[in-house]
Amino acid sequence: MEGYEKLGYMALNVSDVSRSKDFYEKNVGLQASGDAEGIAFLRCSEDHHNIALYGADKPGLKRAGFEMKSAKALDDLGIRLASQGISILEVPAAERKLLGLGRAFRITEPSTGATYEFYDDMRQFGGQPFKPTVAKIQRLGHFVLKVRKFDEACRFHTEVLGFRISDRVDGMICFMRCHPNPYHHGVGLGCADEELLHHVNFMVTEVDDIGRAISRFNKAQVPIVNGPGRHPPSGSMFLYYLDPDGITVEYSFGMEEFPVEGARKPRVMEPIKASIDYWDSFLDPRKATVGAIERLTPFDPVKEKAA
Ligand SMILES: [Fe+2]
């Protein structure tokens, strides 16, 4: 299977679109790339958008969008999902136009309830390169979800979606790359007692991006909730902070890259704090506490109980 190009974009629910747009533009360093029908688009690449902000009561994850390597890769994934009994919802043409997408469909990830979207292509933003401002953002890096059915969720992401495990913190966290995309993780799952968006990550270019962010956030009273620290699994230096709704956002610098073939096997790490941060850095309890997962279809508690 040809697989994935990359994690393409995150659609986030926020309580005040213009306030959050201002934050992601001025404090995080994304570039605004248009507003339509109440949605604010921002980018950190040549794509139409890498973040889409929607107004909603409960801040958190609306959906995650994955760009496939090709139309065939999208078809192959659709066939595999259907064979597993997963319902596929084609994104209507009017919405695809709004989002700048080619063919696209959505599913509900069975364990987390998160909406995943897969598409073959996203329009480029007028061929204009992304111009970094306050941080040299390289790309939208990854997101992590908290989930109760941790083992089931790991199985679905690997066996059905075709992600590859890069490392695991035993029974706690599973880091997966969107094969053949080389980066250590595009998606992470954390074993928890709830389903929640844990954080959204942007990869930056140099250690100075982390240092400057600490000063910028302190001046702007943006809460830093963890770090600076270093993750042993990926080797990334990290800084976690909160957006205006309290959604956790991460900058990370440096990440292991994997070859398409002959990659090292996944490591299993001890489920201890040092496996997550070997600098034992500052940690605020507000980290990863806001991030409701919006369901694609209305939540049906009877069906959920039976599952
Ligand atoms: Fe992360």
C-alpha cells in the first residue's frame, strides 16, 4: 500500500474563532489563509490550511485530516475500512471546495470516537510559501489522543489504518508514524480514563524557537504547562502551552526519522516518568485537560453501551 503523505490538518473547535485565530497567528506563528462560513484557516506550509478553527461550545477536536500519497492510496484505504465494517462518509463537493480538498471521506475512529478524514489532495495556497514569523515552524507534527480502550485503539491504527509503531511506553503511550511518512510519530495514543484530545504539535526548526517562545509566552501571559523538556522516545525537545480555550499545544524541536524500508523495530520503554521526559521538567496539572472530541454522528449512548 502506498499509504500516507502526512498528517495534513487539524480542525479544532474553539469558543471564540477570532480570539483563537489571533492567538494561533501572533503567538504560535501560523499564517492566516482565509476565513469562510465562520471557519478561520491558518497554515504553516504551502497547503490551503493546516489548522481550521470552528466556533463551538466545547473546545477540542473536530477532526484530524490525513493526506494520502495518491488517489489509489485513498481508494485502497477505503476498501480496507469497508472490509472491517467501518462506515465511510464521503465529504460533499461543496464542503470539499470550502476546504480546498480533492476526494475526501471521513470515518469515526471506533475507540476514541474521533473523526478522521482522509483525502488525496489539498489545494496549495496560491503557490506562496509559508513565511515564518515568531517561530520557524516546519510543519504540523502530530496529535495525541487519550483513550480508555488503549489496546483496541492501537490495533485499529496499526492493523486497519496501516500506521507503524515507532515506540511504546509500556501500557501508557503508543507512538505511530503515518507510514511511509518518516517522522517518528504523526499520531500518539495515551491510555487514560477518558477520551480527549491530549495535544496538537508543531515542529520547529531550532532550539532558539523554544527559548524565544518561553520569553514570548511569559510576556503575553500564555500559560506554559510543561517544559522545556526532552522526550526519550523521539529525542524531541518540547514545550507545551495552552491556547485561549485551554487546549494544549506543543512545540517540538528535533525528531527521529525512519527509512521507508528496513526501519528499526519499535522499542518498549518502562512506564515511568523518565520515559516521557528525562529532564523531569515543570508540569502544570492543566496540561491536556481541555480537548472534547466531537462525534461525526450524534452520540448514541445505548449503542455505545452495547459495544
Ligand atoms: Fe507531542
